Amino acid sequence: MGSGLFRDGKELTDDVLKNLESLHIPDDKAFGWPAWIQDIECPVCPCCKIPMELLYQLQDGLHLNLGLKGGKAFLFWCRMEKTGTLLCQP
Ligand SMILES: [Zn+2]
């Protein structure tokens, strides 16, 4: 069973995740890995079928009121096609 988290198209192993825990940022940030509120929902690029990477994460109510009841918005992208998709978790 994998972690379900990806970076540069490769799934992160549990060992890598353990080392990255100290860098976990729950607020507004660019890049890195998503601070999921609910289940992991890594989107896959509709063109090349590779897991998309986090481009930006926004914490509702921190700098913007997104109407997500304290949730988060995640903007993912595929650097190959420059395609993006927005996910929200209230
Ligand atoms: Zn793609």
C-alpha cells in the first residue's frame, strides 16, 4: 500500500514522508505536498495521466475568505501541459 502522495510523478515512500513531516505546512504555501483535511485526493493529469503536483494551497480564512468553513483550496498542475485543476476540502 503506497502513500498516495506524489512528487515529480513518483509516489513518496513512508520513509520519505516521515522525514518530511517536520516541514509540513498547514497554511498558505506554494509547492510541497497538500495538508489534506479529508481523504487524499491527488488528481491525475487528463492528458498524460501522471499525478499532478501541488502548485498552491490556500487556508480558508487566513488571508482570503473562500467560503470553505475553515477548509482548504488546493491548486494542482501538470508541468508538462501547464494544465491546472482546483480541489476544495471544506
Ligand atoms: Zn500532463
